[in-house]
Amino acid sequence: MDLKDQLKNLFPEHTEEEAPSTTNNPSDIWMQDAPILCKYEKRKGKPITILEGYTGATEDFKKLAKEIKTKLSVGGSFKDDKIIIQGDFRDKIMLMLKEKGFHVKRVGG
């Protein structure tokens, strides 16, 4: 007797409910035709990576920024419709965005 059978014996009037999916599917974020620009700059002697050119909702871009920061374990911010990541992570970020289905264009260097 498995766990489900035991629960049915204890609670015969209970019906199973399907849990809503909370995973981030690629369809959760709006995809665009124009490429996202991935730039490299130095500010105060420190390297940063800047992503700009997303034309979807600001909330989607913020979700994307948070996901990038957590996967790379780096700091960053979201200002003026730009994602600013501390460090030079252009290659890793471009690979992550391409896996999600975005078109990415490398700008400068």
C-alpha cells in the first residue's frame, strides 16, 4: 500500500487537485524579433556587462535580470530598461539567452 492509498483510506471524501505549475517556462517571458544588445564597459576601472534593447514588459526584463544574476552568482541591477551585471560575462549571458530563444548581438570588443 503506497502513500496515496493510505491517504485515501484516511480521507475518503478528499479529491486530488492539480498543483499549478510555478516553473519558468520560456513562454513566460515575451520573445522579440529584434536582438538584445550585450555590451562591455568599464566604469571606475571595473568591468560590467550591459544588456539593453528588450521591448517587452519591464517585469519580464526584471525576471530575466534576476535569473541571470542568480545563475552567475554575481551582483547587478536593473535601471533605465538596462540590465547591468558586475563583471565581464558576455559569453555566458549570450549562451543563456540563446538557450531561452532570444536573439543576442554582441556590441563592442
